[in-house]
Amino acid sequence: STVYRYSGFLTGLRVMVQSGVANKFFYIGPNDGRANAADYGLVNIAAFFAQSMKETIRYDACDENSWDLFDGKYPISNACGQLGQSYQDYECSEEEKFMQCDVNPQMEMKAVTNAKWYGAPQPLYCGPKTKYPETGYWNFNAECNRPWANPPELCTAYPGQKAGKEVSSPAVANRNGRTDVEGCCWWGRGVIQTTGICNFGKLNYFLGKRAADEGRDSRYPSIDFCTNPEAVCASEEFAELKWIAGMFYWIESLQAYESAEDGWNYINKLHEFVDGGMNDMSFIDAVSGIVNRGCHNPPCGTGDLDGGPERKSNFIKVLDEFGLK
């Protein structure tokens, strides 16, 4: 990967282990003298890598790709949400709503990365209806590399483009019925795709400009993740943000996960996996469910698990690299 580098991972991991966020830390095992204490931490990292490899590293992209092919087209309004989702409506719980970002309909932004397969859609973008009253779709079959044509046709939507072009008319809706991109700047970013106004708001509240403005310690006092969520991918000064955003999600959503239905608890199950000889792969299947669908036993509210076998294969590969298998 040219986007995700080991140096950025190490910097991010040090931050999230040593400083943490809101007294929450990336788990590297208990400090209680157990002989296999480090194994708990390595398995946590392996599970994190397994999901990251599936979500973004394989595509060498930091920004979410437009991948939801709807009625044979990639709607430009996929920026607003894919598979029927609406990212600007991903609000925090009532207790945490004070941390979320406000949706600014005038915000205008373009992703800095995207997938590079043949005909891959251009980077996602957002902007007000005054500039983009309606949006069309990405035609992945269109030829663009025809310099001999009259007039010449060139692939200029993004570096490395080989085919495809944006078709602006007629308007084409995404699965959620959107034909505009107003307020749609909250697509996934970072190694595990931090998404929505709640998650970016939490980054800003704990790590960004809002923390500094309110007199709290801030790792990135100059970055306002609510007015510039693209900083996660675009910052050259703080390349570790691509990793930190994912680690923050991991701490909040995985390490703290406990099912109200059956008591499935991430940390407890991680310990059981290690103590049981690291053979019961139902552990990583459950982790994949949480990351991809929000529950440890999909299908749940958002549908079936996507890419389960690949996520498991990634996990086994990393365990092997760590000398644990």
C-alpha cells in the first residue's frame, strides 16, 4: 500500500496506547504478569488488521470508494450513503449528541483518494444544491483514453484513470433516493472508514480543534474534523490520522462491545480465543459482523455480512505473520 504505511501505524498505535482518548486506550493485553499477556494484544491488533485489509488497504484508498452499483449505475449521490444509508443522519445517542458535528449544507469537499480498477468511479464529492442541483452517475464502461479522437478524449477525472466518465444528466438517485450531494461530506475515511456526523464529532471533541477551544488537551488542535473531515485522508503533516481514526473506532465500537441480547463481550471473547489455543474462528466471524454490520451475529438490522471468508483469511494471515499460528 502507498497510502497505509507501517510508520503511520506505529505512530498511531503509540498515541492510542500511551495517551488514549477520554481515558480509553487501544488494548495491548493486561499488565498482570500473565505469560500470554502479549498474545491478547497481538490478537487484538491482528483482528484490527484483518478488518482494515478488507475495508481499505486492499484498495490502497483512504476515502470511501463509490462501490454501490444501483440499477447498473454508480450514482454520484453515493457520497450521501451507500446501500440505503444516510451518513449525515448518523447521529450520536442522546447522551452523546452534544459531541456530534452539525451538517452544513454549504460545505464543499472532494475526496483525495479512490479505487483504481478499470473504470473505477471518480473520488466522491459533496456540495450545495446551488452548485449541484442534481447529480447523475459514473459510467464505468465509457472510454476516455482516446487521444486520436477529434476532439481528443482523455482520462482526466483522477490520476491513473483508464476508463469511465461522469454523466451529469439525467439525474440518477442512489438507493436512498438522493439525487443531490448537499450535506453529504460524511463518507468513510481512514483505515476502518470513520463515517457520519457522530464519529467525526467525537474525533473533534476528543482529539481536534473543539477540544482545544474548550480548554481540554488536544492532539490535533489545528484540525477541525467537523469543518474538514477530509483531514483524516489529506493531512500530510499527520499521516497517522488514517490509522488513529480507525483505532478510535476500534476502541469505541469493538473493545467496548457487549451484546444486550446474549452478553457477547469483545474483550472476554478475545481472551477465550487466546486461552483456547486460537482455533475457534467464530471469534473473528463475530468481529467481522460488528465492523461490517454492527452486530456480532449477522444478519442484523443492516443485512448480511460482506466478505466474511476474506476477513477470516486476513486474520489467519496476520496471526501467522505474528508467529501465533
